[in-house]
Amino acid sequence: MRAITFLCLLGATVAQYDWNGGQGTTAPHNGNSGNVCLTDSASCGCCLMQKQMYRMEAFFNLSLNVLEQDLERTAMALNNVRDSRSAFSVSLGSINKHICTNISREKTIIVYKHVFINLGGSYNTDTGIFTVSRSGVYAFALTVYSDAGSPGNSLDACASLTVNGMVVAGPSDRNLEDQEDSATVVLAQRLQAGDKVAVELPPGCYLCDNKAHYNTFTGFLLYATK
Ligand SMILES: *[C@@H]1O[C@H](CO)[C@@H](O)[C@H](O)[C@H]1NC(C)=O
Ligand SMILES: *[C@@H]1O[C@H](CO)[C@@H](O)[C@H](O)[C@H]1NC(C)=O
């Protein structure tokens, strides 16, 4: 067995010299140039096959390496997407009874206590503030609703969506004619990690809710930019 292997290796050297380096005055594969193929055709066939197999193995190794690298990159990208998942949706009311906020004298942050979802935990149910954990483009939706109690009372369904304390949008519906009203804004914002998004109740506004969830505040990451 060892002898055959040795012969094969020897053949590989000879064969490589003859086949790749020869000037080709005679057909290289017909075996009349005095190489090992002449003296031992079985060994010659074995070497040809081994050379072919080695080439194929090298090719497959290379392809496998490329695929493995691609897979690693894809897995990293996927992990990145998983890690950055962020979505919250909250509402003001969660009980049967219709409860209204006090009519605000100065702007206050509305603390939405009922949580539909808080994926990533970036919405704080104690402060009402959503803190951006990952820079990216975020979508927000804010719906306000109020009930004047009876027709003719003033109705001030209004609130402000704020980023770092600056108002970016303020759905509002104020009038005296009807008893109930609601308003909605939906928008997308490019935000940086650490930015704080909250809903403020400007002076004079008040909102009412019960477990029907008329007042909702929702935000989610569309895509991360870092
Ligand atoms: C192919 O990869 C295997 C495993 O890493 C290695 O043992 C073998 O020598 C490689 N073959 C070639 C031709 O590069
Ligand atoms: C309304 O104001 C009173 C007195 O300031 C306070 O005790 C109460 O908690 C407030 N209610 C709400 C819903 O903010």
C-alpha cells in the first residue's frame, strides 16, 4: 500500500513536469514520452485521478469558505436586527370607568399606564418617556380623545408629541358644539440613541379614557441607521 502511494506521489511529480511543462512534441497523454505512464499505467491513472480529486477538493474548500463567510455575515446582520427590535404601544385607560385627566395649568407629560406591547422595554411606564436605544428611523402614532361630559361644555382634546421636549406634532380638537372628539397624528422621525419621546398635555387640554383605549401612543423602529 505504501509502495503504491509512493509511486503515485512520484508519478505526480513526473506527470506534472511532463504535462504542464512539456513542449508537447508528442501527445502528453498517450504515454510514449518515457514517464511513469509508460512503465506503470495503473499508477499513472491513479495519479491523474488523485490530481483531479485534489483540485476538486481545493475548489470545494474555497467555495465552502466563501459560503461560511457569507453565512457568518448574514447571521451577524440578523442578530443586529434582532437586537435592535423596539416597539411600544400604550394607552391611557384600562378600567371600565371613564376617567379624565385634570385640565392642565402647565404642560405635563402624560403617563400612559396600560401597555399593549413594550418590546425592548424602552417605554417607561413610570415616567411616560420612550428613550431611543438605537439610532434609526422611527414611526409614531398618537391618538387623543376627550369627552366634555355634556354637549355645550368646552371640549379640549389635545396633546403634543415631543422629542427631547420639543413639540413635533400636536393633534388637537377643540370646540363647543359636540360632546366627544378625537384627533390623530402619524409620523416618522429620524432619531439618535438617547433621544426622549413623550406626549405632553399643554395647558387647557384634557383627555378621557376607559378600557376602550381611546387614547393611544405607539412607536416602533422602522430601521436602524447604525
Ligand atoms: C480542504 O479542507 C480540509 C479541512 O479543512 C483539509 O483537511 C484539506 O487539506 C483541504 N484540502 C485542500 C485541497 O485544500
Ligand atoms: C388631579 O389633580 C389632583 C390635585 O392636584 C391630583 O390629586 C390628582 O392626582 C390629579 N389627577 C390626575 C388624573 O392627574
